[in-house]
Amino acid sequence: MIGFYSARIAVPHTADMTFDEHCRDSVLALRGALLDLYREAGADVDKPQDVARRYKLNKNLTWKIARIIQTEDAYTAVPLIPGASGFEILLDAMHNAGAPANVVARVRAAAEGFDRMIEIHTGDRATLELALDSMGGERPLEMSRKLAFRGNSGVWGIQSHVRVTTQFLAPNTDNTNILDAALIGGMTRVRRLRHVSRWPVFQLRQYNDDGTIPNLPEPISIEEHDESGPWLMKSYCSGAMPRMHIQKGEQGLTYEIGEGPVGRTGEFTCFFGYSQRQIAPRYRDEHNRVAELFSTVSIPAETLLFDLIVHRDLVEAMRPEIELHGKLWGAGVDGLPASRLPCSDQVIDLGVGAQLATPLVPSYAEMVRKVMDNVGWNPSDFRCLRLIMLYPPMPSTVVTRYPLPENQD
């Protein structure tokens, strides 16, 4: 072990610095010191494996240091920063390779400055990483959402593999100023982790911009229905399907699953589907200025598959905005500002007449084809916009929104 005095790096006074400013500046100071260290020792930052062999260092350590030096985003670098023992191993090797004592001391001082920042603002490294994950970045909430999925599964005693929402939109053939629509909703591999009774899995609700409930035609089932409910697609349900309970409320109908076995023996997959003619205006009117299509996450899920299958004539719908809203005190989609969560997920345009098969849901393409055949649509007239979201927060609503155009006729 080598011993040097702990040189101080000139950094701004921290009393008036916010957390994000202090974190960014301390990481960038460390990054700059590491860059000088590599330069003085003759190490190639672009070849972390060569650095590991040449200086007899762990390749995982040299890979992390290379990533820290190369990234321009200070927050992205935080999870890569080694602990004190890792830095000492690195500094020993670089000093022995010819890095001057003052350069080595500068790295040590920068690392100490980073540790002081943690002590001031978060207290420990784990809380720091959680705070940065919550603040955003390239993939905001990625770590937190995964942790939340596991925690919510245990707290609520239930989980699913994939939450599926598929929204179809097309101009009505008799009146192109009005839209026809269809929907597929469902969940795959739903599993109880304890005895859970009456859990909501599907809800039909529609509203105007002002929150009023429109007077709409009755949804038409995709498959013939029985006592299980009017919109259940039984040919695509599998496993230990529980009894369905239908609850009527002010906002529409809610399907609730009944009791069933805990664990894999009670696992099931269920889908719902319906179509509606002349459901919504294509153009702006006194009640509606935007179109909103949403998927409600009411059960812990590993993945959300949210497809917008839109007629190619609806060019106004091809670039929707994505918003993610949590539920606070029963607030709606446009409720409390704090309910809007960071979200960088974006739709992927799969093109016109896209091949929609996905390993997430083996029967998915067949199910979409059945809806289109039922309504009388030609798949080659439709474009698919796909959103895949890992570990969607629960409870939350994912909203796709686009502005309604003015009618030029």
C-alpha cells in the first residue's frame, strides 16, 4: 500500500449547492482526475482488458473506470464508481507504472470529495443510487420499478408476466368524421402468492376532455359470450381460470377474478376484446381537443405490451406522446402534478401491415387477426405503434395522447 498526503481539489462551496449540482460536480471532478491518472500512467482508456493485463488489475475494475472516464453523463457514472478498496488497488498499480504522486493524490482527494457528497445528501451509496434513479436519466426509474415489482408482488400477493393492451382506431366507413375502435386487454401468467379474493383485472371506462361520460354505443363482443362476461375471449384464456365477477360502477364495468390456488397450480392467462362503432370524433369539437388511449396497470407485471393499431389515414395519431401517471389519493389521469412519473419509454413504429408476433404473448398475432376479421378491417391498412415497458409501476396509467386536428371540410 502506498501512502500520500490527501491533496484537496478546488471545488465550489457546497453550502448553497443543490444535491444534483453537488453530485454532478463531484463525479466530474473524479472523472477528470482519473483521466489524468490514465494519461500519466500510459493506460489506454479504450482498452480496459489490456489495462487489466498490463497493470495486473481486475478486468471488472478497469471496465468500470473506463466507463466512468468515457461517459459524459455524471449521473450514469455513479453506479460504476468503486469503493475505497478498489481505488487503492488502482492507485497502487498506476503509481508503480509511473503516475506521479500528486496525480495519485488528486484522484484520492476526488474520491473523498465524492464520499463527502454522499454523506451530506443521502447518507449512503444505496440511497444515492435510488435518488438518482428517481430523478431520471437515460432510463428513469429502471432500478426502482424492478424493485417495486418484487415488493408489490409480495405486498399484494399477486403478479403477472405481461399486461397487454391493444387499441385499434379507424375512420368509420359511413362517416369518416367519426372513429370506430376495438380493444384487446389481458394478462398472461397471473399467479397468486397468497390467497387473494376478488382482484380487478379489466375495466371499461371512457370520458370526454372535461371528465363527463359520453353516451356511446354498446361494445360488441369479439367472441360469443356466456355467464363469464360479455367481453371475455375464452379461446385465448388458459390455465386455472377463476370465476369472473362483474361490477357495475359510475365509470363502467369492472371484471374481478375470484379465488384460486396459490402458486403455479393456480396460474392463468385471460383476455378480453370488443369493438365499438362511431365511438369518438376524429376532429376537434367543443368537448374534445385531444385523443387519449390508456392502459391501466392494476396488478404487478413484469412487462407492459401496449400497441396502437391505427388506420394509415389517421396521420394525426402517428406520433403520440407518452405519459405515465401514478395514483395518488384517487386522482385521475390529469390529477395531482406529483402523480406524473418520469418516463423515457417511446413507441416503436412497426410499419403498415406489420408482423405483430411477439414472444411475450405466443397467440398475440392470431388474436389481433381475429379482431380485425370480426370488425371487417384489412390489416394492410393499419400501422402498429408498439410500446414495451418493463416493470410498469402499479397502480398507474400509461397514456398515449395526440391532438385532434381541425376538420378542413
